[in-house]
Amino acid sequence: MNQANDASKKSPRTFQCRDQLWETFEGMARELECSIDYLINEAMKQYARQRSYGGAGAAPPPSRTPFPGQPMAEPAPPPPAQRQPLPPTAPAVPMARPQPPPPAHAPPPVHAPPPAPPPAHTAPPARLPPPPAAPAQRLPPPPPPGGRPGAAPPPPPPGRPGGPPPLPRSSMPPPPPPPAMPAPLPPMTAPTQPNVLTALYQGERTPVNKEKFIIGRGRQTSDLTIKDPNVSRQHAMIEFQNGVYYMVDLGSTNGVEFHGQRVTRKAIAEGDLFRICDHEVLFTYR
């Protein structure tokens, strides 16, 4: 009991601490809704446990979430599993090679019958004289169909003279014409690059090579710096959109003037002169 009271006993201590570290602990105490003394005691306890100090009677680590920036203790890796020996395998038995079947007995040769003897030469029969031919009788030509004897034959059908009659036309439609080849596409040309805009201020040329080019008094926050207390830190902006440069007022106090009129957004053309307070900025694409 006395040992537990000694372990939980607290006494005021004095130590030197960095201001940034103390501010960090103050912020953590506000977020966790606890005191700085509790955070410092927990940090010292965790550090002592990581260094294996505190003896066997030290309390186990709390189940709370570790502080921001504090590494979590990794669990000890499990012991390697022992590999079980494989059972002995039986020796491979060589497979018997199948024997080819014995050749079948060839059938006995079939003897062809002997050729028949040639027939005996016999004398050709005697030719008898032909009977006398009967006198030919001339028959009259048959009459033409549908006409009387002696009428002229009907004219041949129209067509090639002496040629066969024309064949009947087929009822099938003619084959469709072959599909037309698509017209070749025009050669692709590379897109033209827009001309680079240049700002002329006090004899110096400044290329506008950004999509958002800032003009203002701040040296670190502007691309074109105008040293004048009447100029805002970010007074105006040159915006590149859809291939066109625009002069945009960023809500400045004194505004941007073009030809004596205040503008909030205007496309920039060749030779445009804008006035910012008492300073003139000329823009050109050449």
C-alpha cells in the first residue's frame, strides 16, 4: 500500500522548457480538457517505459490514444512457425511400356485364273451384193402454217439477223453499286500559339507569362510591382482566358482607368494604356 502511495505521490518541480514546446502542451491540454501537469507526467511515463525504466512494478500503459507525434509501441512479432516435415514418399515405380501386338498372319495369296486362250482365227463371212435401190419419189413441200400454198413465209422476229431470239430478262434486281470510299480527312495543323503580351512600365518590359499576372504594391505578392502607397498590395490582375488577355480590377481603392473611365474588366488590345493611380502601364503584343 505504501509502495502504491509512493508511486502516485506528486511534488512540485522546477525545470527549464522551450517556449514552443510549452505552447504545444498548452494547446494539447485545451483540446484534451486536462491539465499540463497531467500531460507532462504522462509524457515522462511513456518515455521511461520506452527506455525500459521504472522496474517491474510499473503500471501497464493506459488504453488512451497516444499523444500527437508520439510513436506507438509495435507489438512483438510472433515466433516463426515450425515447418512440419513432409511424409516420406514412396519410390516411383517404373511403368511398364506396352508391347506392340504381334503381327497378324498374312492371308495366303490368291492365284489369278489363267488367261483365256485367244479365239481361233476364222475367215470373215462373205459379203452379199446390196439390193438395187428403189427410185426416189419427190414429195411436195409442206404448206406454211396458217397460209395457203404459194404464200410468202412470215417475216422473222426483230433482232439480230440470223441470230437466236433474245433471252427473257431476269426478274432479279441489279446488284447494288459498291459503297463510296470516304473522303480523306484534311491534314491536322498544330494550334497557333497566341502572341505574348508585354507590359511597359517606366521603360522596362515585363512579359506576361502567367494566366494570372498580379499588379500591386507588394513585392512578394505581385508580378509587376508599383512602389506607391496609393496602390493596393494586389491592385489589378491580367487574366488569360480563352486566348484573350483581360485587365481585371481586384477591388482596389483607387481602381483602374482606361481613357479616363474606371473599368473593372476589359480585354487588352494592342497599344492599350491603363492608368493605375498616377502610373501608366502600356501593353503590346510585339
